[in-house]
Amino acid sequence: MTISSFHFVRHALAATVCACALPAIAADAEPIATDRPDFVESSNVVGKGRMQVESSVALERDSRGGVRDTVWSTPTLIRFGITDNVELRVESDGAVRQRSSAVGSAISTERGYADASLGLKWHAMDARDSLPSVGVLLHADLATGSRAFRDEGTRPSLRVVAEWELPNDVSFGIMPGLGYDKGNDRGEGTVFGILGVVAGKSWTDRLRSFVEVSSPRLARASRGGTEASLTVGSAYLITNNCQLDAALSRGLNHRTPETSLTVGLSFKL
């Protein structure tokens, strides 16, 4: 592990200790519902006047055209309840470190910050009978990051998530959506699809796991192509307001990073 990598892990562990050492202020009867570590978001919101922080350390490794990239990042989502059914969201991949190496070439390293995203989530419907719990998310990614990690323009997206609670502590969720980006050097915008499908299982009151197939981008090759991955992961409730989680992803095509690993901490205030 490099010194920089060690710093990422050290800061994540420090955050874990601090958050879990917080006094049990307003400890909730219902456990925290997070939007991580899976791609499919939760349909729930945090509640009026409540704040929830979902932070993590992530590692991606990929090899393309003889170049091997290793990327460390610190994805973080902050959620604040405006009403009982609507929350404000601020999200970013945070601090980023990318290390690229190729045979016969010097190793290059880029450091900086990723773009930020602003959004709203609306909890549109509670589950009842055979109907799912439904949430609607509207986000806009903004060109706020460091030059090496900044995309161009404002990129809006709209997603709808539906969740079912099934017998034997099994859950199922699906999240279709649409996104928009600049598309190409001629400034032609591209509308692309978004889709995630996840199945989960609660083993105890505190431990759950999931398997998921996700595509943050569904598009023709001429429009940037499709990205897709298979993810497995677990989450453990330290307290009802504090969750520790981890997930491992494998890219399903050449446009998706070969391997991704994330370890995260979420807590509700």
C-alpha cells in the first residue's frame, strides 16, 4: 500500500471511529436506510430536519490499450430532509488519486477533486399490498472538479426506484432512468439510459447482503457505449443510526473498470 493509499484508509478509519463514538442522540427505532453500497438507490428519504452522511473509500483498477490505471477516491453523499417526503442531496467522488502505468513509460499520477452533484429525492409512495415503495431522484452533475477529473457542462439525470419486501427477508429493487451529457466534441448532447437491478437478503437484524447488475450508462457505441457491472456486497448495522458496508464489483464489458472495491460508513444525525 502506498503512502497516499494509507492516508485514504487512515482517514476512513478515523471517520468510522468518530461517527460511531457519537452519543446515541435521537436513536431511531427504525434502522438507517442508505443509498450505498449498491447502485440502486433506496426509495426512502431521511425525514424532515435530519441529516445523513454516507462516506467511503473506493478503489478501481482497469487495463486498456496497454495502460493500467489505479484510481482511489472518496465518494460521499450528504442527505438533508426538507420535508418528511423530500430530501436535498449533495454528492461527489471527493478526493481522487489516479496512477497510470504502461510498459516502457514513466508512471504518471494525477491528484484532485471530482465533480459535485446536487439533487432532490422524493419518496412518492409507501409499499402496500403488492405495490412497491417508490422514490424519484432528480440530479445535476456540475463541472466543479479539478481539471483532470472534470466533465463538461451540467449533466442532469432522472431516476425512479421501486423496492419490494418479499418473504423470508428477501428484497428486490429496480431503478430505471435517463441521463444527459454533452456527448462529443461537436457539442451534440447525448441522452442515455440508466438501469440497476438488485436482490438482497437480511441474515440477521443487523447484517444484510446483496447481488446486483447495474448499468450507469446504456447507449449505442456511437453515443459512448454501455457500461455494466456485477456487484456483491454486505452492510452491517453498528447501531440503528450507523452502518458499515463493503462491496466488490466486476466490469462486464471493456468500457467498465475491471475491478472496483468500496468500503463505507454511513451515519444519521
